[in-house]
Amino acid sequence: MNIALIAHDKKKELMVNFCIAYKAILEKHNLFATGTTGSIIMEATGLNIHLFSPGPLGGEQQIGARVAYNEMDLVIFFRDPLTARDYEPSVNSILRLCDVNSIPLATNIATAEMLIKGVERGDLAWRELINRGV
């Protein structure tokens, strides 16, 4: 599965801890992340992650483009809803595109844990059928 990992500044430590906790599951999949978040995760976990640009420099939009083409199977986006961002429109577009393409999306740790356990059990295997065009 193709899994996107995105975290706003105040949520990066949470993302790293999530990836440490679920490394055994994550390492079996293709991981993608915005530049800064992905670099921090790789340093802490050793996971192989395809890096896009940092979020404010277009990384969220690069992931959004993959979501628009239905090329991501799961998006984990730990966002900071209490801090205003100049790039909030790109954040909202990722959320909207996940809805349009029925891509599972977690914006908080509770949902992320439920979804990653679902990945482990095979509950999201239907995404592979979509990607193969079956």
C-alpha cells in the first residue's frame, strides 16, 4: 500500500512516536512524506520513505496530486487545528481529495491507530483492487 505521512510542526514528535510504535507494519508498505517530516521519521526509525518537498514549499501539494490521481491508499495527516497556516487551502484540498477518492484519512492519533491496525489485518486490501483496476 502507498501510505502518506504528513505532520505539522507541533505534531512531528507525535508522528515520529507513531512510526516507532508501528514500524513493523509501516516497513511493509511504500511510504511517502513531506520533506521535513519524512527526514525526521527516517532518522528516528530507519524506515525507507520517499520524500517530497517540505509542506510549506509544496510538499503537501505534491502529496495532494498523488491523492487526486488515487495513487495513495492511506493518508495520515497529523495537523495542528489550533494554529493558523498560510497554506491552509492545500491542507483542505488534501482532505477533500481523500473524500472524493475514498482514501482513508487520519488527522489524529486515535484514527491513525485504528487505520494502521486495519492495514495490518488486511481491512484496507480493497484499495489494492482499486489500484489494479479490478
